[in-house]
Amino acid sequence: MGCHYCEPQLNDMGTVPFQLNAKVENDCKMLNDTIGKDPMMALHEEGDVYALHPESSNSGVGVVISQKQQDRETRVIAFWS
């Protein structure tokens, strides 16, 4: 059974035929589960360490700022693309 959230968007990408397989199905399920859990972004906590994760390609740039917070979980606090 295909992932009804991801499959329609993925079929329209590029010219390569889309092949739904176990890895794609698992990745889609993980994405859906993650979105439905704790907030994806958090407020920064004063005094904790920040981590900067830059990314670039021929077509764009982006950055994610995350922070290991007092509960020891690392959370995204900002992003730009």
C-alpha cells in the first residue's frame, strides 16, 4: 500500500519514473510520524550552545540553526532557504 501523503507529489517530480519501494514507504512513514509528534521548531534557550548547519548547491543555499536544549534534545530553532 502506498503512502497517500507523499505518492502524488513524488510522481510529478522530474522525468524519471517514480518507483515506490520499501525505503520510500519507510521514509514517507517516518516523515508523517515526525510531523505529527513534538513541535518541529523550538524557542531558543539562553545560554545553550547553537549549531549552524549550512548547505549550498548550484541552485540555492540554506541554513538550519539548532540547539541542544536543557532536556538534552537537539531541536531546530530557525532555518532559511
